[in-house]
Amino acid sequence: MAHAGVTVVCSGAKAFLDLPATLELLETLSVPVIAYRAAEFPSFYSRSSGLPLEHVVQSPEEIARQMVFQDALGFPQGMIVANPIPEESAVDRSVIEAAIVRAIQEAEERGITGKAVTPFILARIKDITGGESLEANVALVVNNARLAADIAAAYARLRQEA
């Protein structure tokens, strides 16, 4: 992200990562994190993490404008657009956090390491939440793709006008 001028639309980082450390690293690398219609960094399955973001936008056009400005200034960094999961699809934060803690504990108890950790944890979270996390994941992917398409269209329009 620090050297690839791409815009990534996501619903936060993996919910079982250290989110404050993730945001700190992005800041250290001068990668802007922009909240889309939210005041906090989303926590993937839930809309909030308790981590406020300074840069909030209300439209895809505002994001596209930021991309054009970064291009014009020659900034090499990409940017993160933090797009919370739709409210109706979000999993209660306490439910998902409890599932994550349990899944991580089970992975440690079973000695699961390396590349096997993420698939194991995601599968366990799905099982623990009775499939609610999978439904949420599908909803956030669709929501992110929709916003990314809107941003791309706005960016193309702005580039044509320039």
C-alpha cells in the first residue's frame, strides 16, 4: 500500500488482527485511511471498533477527488477506504469478539500455525456464530464491490474532465 497507488475498499482489517497496530502501521507508511460515512474504523463483521478515524467522506466523488489529488501530487501511496458493513448485516460486536477469542484459543490449543491459522479461525467463527459471520461476510463483499465501482466511475469522470 505504501508503494502501490491503489485504493482498497474494505470493511476493516481481519477482525482478529490487532486493529490499533494495523492503523498505526498504515499511518507510519503514510497510507491514508478514509472512513466512508462512519466515524470509526469498522471491525469487519461489525460496524465499529471503537477506533476513531480523522478523515470521513460522504460520497464516492470525494474519494475519487482524493485519488486525483494524490495522482497530481505524485504520491506513491494507495489509500484505504473503510466501508462499514451494512447495518442490517452486521454481527453484534460482543458476539463476534467472543467468537474470535474462542476460535483463536482453539487454534492455539490445537497447535495450528502459519497459513492454516486464518482458514481455521474463519471456519470456527462461522461455526460458533451459526453461519451469521458467513452471511455478514457475503454482505460486506457485495457492499464493498458496489462502493468500489461507484468510486471507479467517479474517478474515471474526474480524469476525463482534467
